[in-house]
Amino acid sequence: MSGQITLKTGDITKEKACAIVNAANSSLMGGGGVDGAIHRAGGPAILEEAKKIRQTRYPDGLPTGEAVATTAGNLPARYVIHTVGPIYRLCDGDCPDLLAAAYRNSLRVAYDLGCRDIVFPAISTGVYGYPREEAAKIACESVKTFVEKHPMDVTFIFHNPDDLERFRIATGECR
């Protein structure tokens, strides 16, 4: 465990890591994009744990910027850490802080679980509309700051090479 940050393309549901991060909606019940793919590939165990979290800890839904863990079900990861990123058109001046919190809180949950590695998608850049370059800078800075104090290997995984390249250009490789 070196605190290494890696960028790559691929399918987050196939990643063999202690934790993968789900760009979830506040209901935690699954949805489209990464959220739907994780729920489909992971099977019903993820949804069952998410229902329990909703019943006990977050009856009104997981707040933006917060993070919780469930089993990974049928996925090769051990845990799925669900976090809710901000919807860009609705968060006004709070967007950067909320997005940074989603990354920081996901890392904190993984660290508290004893994880040495974690895989992130690009949170909020899909249907939530966060500008990719701005989101990349926030993601990179949030992760770098955390792993300086709490060494953990972090992978950012992108569905396509164009998104990877945009992240790379915006962050200067995120190293």
C-alpha cells in the first residue's frame, strides 16, 4: 500500500479491490449509469443492505456528500461504498464542497473498514451534470489530501478513453 493513484478505463463492476464506489442516488435503491450497473452485477444482497440502511440510519435518503458501505454481493470487491454527489444545476455555490465531501467520506468509510485500495468512478459527471474538468480537479485534490495522511491505493476508472483523457489533462495525471 503506497498511496498510489491510478487512472484507467474499464468496468468498475469487474474491479478486484477492497472497495468500489457507487455514484448513488439518495434512495440507495439503484438507478441508472454506474449505480444501476453495480446493483445489477452485485445482485440482491446490495439492495437488501441498502434497505436496512434506509430503515435505520437514513430514512429520508442518504444526504449529498455522505457515504455508507454495503456488501459487494456478487462483485469481486469486498464492499460497495455508496455516495451521493451533487446535482450541478441545483447546488449553487456549494457544489465544490459537496463533491469533495463525497470523495472524502467515501475514503473515510473505506479506511475505517480497513481497506487498502478503492476504485472510484467520476462522481456527478453523468446525469448529475457536473462539468468534467472541474469535477476532476476536485476529485484529484480530495483524494491526494486524504491519502497523504491515510495511505491507500486509489484507482479512478472511466468508462471510455475520452473521459480518462479529459481527467488526465485537467489534473496533470493526478499525482
